[in-house]
Amino acid sequence: MRNFQNDQAAGLRRIMSLPKPRVVSILSAGLEATLPRMMTNLAASIQTQGSQVLLMHASAYSRESQYALNKAASLYDICQNNDSYQNKTALQSAVKVSPYGFSLAKLMQKNQPAHLTSAHVVQTNEQHANQLVKQLATQFDIVLVDASVNDAGKLALPILNESEIIIQLSRKPESIKQAYALIKLICNQLGRRSFGIIVDDANEEQAQVVFRNIAQVAKRYLQIELEFFGAIPTDEKLSLATKLGRTVIDAFPLAKASAAFTSIAKKLDVQLDHAAPFKQAYR
């Protein structure tokens, strides 16, 4: 029997050795309603450890309100003005600072895709938006992306397709099945690659069981390795912190969920001294 702990460690070392700065796209397998909460708490936990974080909404699911981004300008808004998409002031207008300390941006307005009917316009805006995200990635230690895939099995931008991808799933059979389907769909379109796994609503032991099962199937049928990034336990303090408009690590630092997010953040975190050659002051 393969030693999955060794596989995980080797895979994690490969991920952590990737060039900095880092873009990490997170997709949800049947837990779309809880993804913004996880993203917010994870971003705050990484920020607490001393790295500058940009959380970007780039999902086809309309979750802007959960990030308080309803009225914010989008990167596509900037791209539609060809004279301003490379303008630093215009780019700053699309980035806001959250109450939790990290920065926020969104790729497009929720009604924007309906207006982008021209294939040329779509392609041009995608190229410009891709360049904007690359520019933003040099100004932060890590960009966390709330992402989804389209019918073709790709993420919204080329830079996201090239980025690290983590799947959030639960112990429910339908979530595990959806996670594997996502992995297979992406690999069919983008080629073989590694994926990170976060198991929600589970303790460490339960999460390891889920991970081993899906990792075995992915290894056998897709010849890919998955990386275990952690478990987020069921914790009433997490829901209570959300109702209070705070992150769990701020409101309840000793809670089980706080420890879980801190652990995952440490695996994702990019230390400032490592990222310094790539960073530009975002002022």
C-alpha cells in the first residue's frame, strides 16, 4: 500500500517551491454557499501571519454580496475602457480593503457576461483582465480566488488555469463525487496536474479518510496526486463569528475552527521575505 503521508509531503514541497508570487484558485464541490465564509476566514488567517492577501471573486456564482463587493468596480469594467486598463489609478478603484485587513476585488459584474456578446470583445477583455490579475499578483504575497469552471472545464482566465487549484468538499458522497468530477473535467481540458484538498465539516481523522479515498481514485484512474491541505471542523463558533461580522480567528482565537484555519494558512502562506523580490508597493 502506498504511503499517502509521504505522497502528501512530496506534493506539498512541490507546490511550495513554485515561483512567487502565488495565485491560488479555490473551487467548491457542492458547498458553494459556505465558500465565501471559508475564503474570508482563510484570507484573514494568512493576513494575520504577516502576508499581504488579495481575495478575488471570479466565480460564475453571484457571491459579491457576501464579500460586500456589490457596488465595487470590476476588473472587466476597467478592461472595457481600453485607455484605462493599464492605468494604476483605475486599477486601484477596483481594489478595496476589507474590514478584516486583506484586500478584495472582483473579476466582473454579475450581469456583465450577458453584455459581452462579441467574441472579439470577450477575447480582448479576457486578455486585458488576465494582464490586470498578473499585475495585481506582483503587489500581493498571495491572491486567493473564489473560482468556478465553465462548461468547457476551464476557469475564467488563463492565469487561473495555470494557478494552483484547491477543491473544497465535504464528507457527503455527492460532494466527493462532484469533487472528483471537477478534477476529471479540469484535467481533461488542461492536462494532468495536482490539486489541493480541503475537507469541510470534518475533524482531522474524518478528513483523512475522505482524502485517502479520493486520492486513491485520482491516482488510479487519472494518474494524478492530490495534496491534503487540511480539515475544517464543525464549530458553532465559526457560524457565530460570521453572524457577528467577524472572522473566527479574531472573535474566537481558541476555537477549533481558528486552529484549523491557522494550520491551512501556514501551508498556503508566502512569507514576506520570500515574496519581496516580486512585490511592488500597492499605494
